[in-house]
Amino acid sequence: MPKVNCGRFDVNYIEDGDGFPVVLIHGLAGDHTAWLPQIDMFKDRYRVVAMDNPGSGDSSPVDSPTSTEELADTMIALMDNLGIEKAHVVGRSLGGLIGQHMMLRAPDRIQSMVLAASTPKVDRIGRRILENMREVLEWRDNWVDWARHSAHVFVAPAFYNDNPEAIARIEALVGNETRSKVSYVNLNNTALAHDTADRLGEISCPTLIMAGRQDPICSMQGTDELSAGIVGSETVVFEKSSHFFLMEEYEKSMSTLETWFAKHTP
């Protein structure tokens, strides 16, 4: 996989397909492999790019504090490096926080934005969950323990109860001991510090908001604030799902993205 310098960070990325660009930005606990189903789905019609966020995979570690503004500049620099003038951008969780600042800082580069499991500001319950996750990692200094203590909040209770094999795969993925603990702590704090609540009215890019009804990390309170604050935005709620609704309701999520891209591709 190629790696390019994007200012402070070197960013590792994968791309596949031809056509109008789609840029995929993953969340706090993932890397580019979180998007493999979406890459496989859309590569026949679009040029699909997915990166390891700074602090993830083979990109530079985040060994000191950063902000969602700086990470947005990093993603725009990646687009520059790849010769992408304009793209559909999909940001999940932390990626959605980054995406909000991409729209604020470079709206002319965004053909459309999808904010998946996102929020303008982490609310009290989301803050408690993220703080608990960070503290478990600091106390145990072990990704396997962190995964065991954290995975249940990513999915709805029914999904957790009915899909033990899927939960085991999630725990194995996020419990990978090669992940940088220092980067996670810094990025966890980055998510907690994010706040665009007073700036949503400045966003003019076509925006799709996707949310899991049962998500406690980026709750429906934040979803409602995004929907009300971003004029002209569209919202799709996944009633049976939590933070990982892209997996929990896979077919609906794929259909939603497919329809959105088709509607907004020039």
C-alpha cells in the first residue's frame, strides 16, 4: 500500500476502481480494512479511496495531541496528493467529526458528505463511554482486555446476543495488539474535544446523516442536532442498530449509500 506525506502525518491508503472519487474515513477503533465491503461494492463505478487515519494502521502515530481541524487538513492534503479535486466523503464516527471540519474548511472540495454515527459534540453519555474506554486501556495496557470491555457498546443488544461469531470477530479486530495505545489515547481526547455545534449553519455541502437508533456513543440527540443544524441535510435512522449500523444493517446501509452517490454524482 502506498504512503504519502500530508503535513504532520504520513498517511497510508488503498484505492480501487475508476470513476468519480469516494473517500472513506474510518472511526477511532478502526483502520482502512473497516471499509473493505464498501470498497468491493463501489469499485466498479467509483474511484474508492480508504486510508489509515493518523494513529491507525501503517500511518504515522499520533504521539501528541491533535484536533479534528488538523485531521481534516490531513484528509484534504491526501486528496491533493492523489489529484482529487472533489469527492464524495464518507466519515464514520471520528471520521464524521473530521468530515464536519472538511466541509467548513474546504467546501469546494466536497461533492457530498455522509456523516455516519456522528455528532456535533459528544454528549454526556458518549463522553462517559469514551472516557471509560480510554481508562480501561490505560489501566490494563492491553488491547484484548479493552476489546472485551468495549465491544458490547458498538452494537445493539439483540445483535450482541444473537451473533456471537460476529462479536468475536469484532473483538479480534479491535483487540489487535499492534495498535498504538498512545495514539488511541490522544485521538480519544480529540473526539471528546470536538465541537461544531455553533457552526453547523455554515455547512452548505449536500449532507447525508446516518445514525443507529440505539447508539449510545453518538446518540440520537447529536443526530437531531446535526439534522436541524445542517440546512437541507437528509437523515436516515437504522432502528435496529447501534454504532456499527453499517454492519448490523448491512444491506440497508449499502442501499442508502448507493442511492446517495447516484443522486449526487455529477
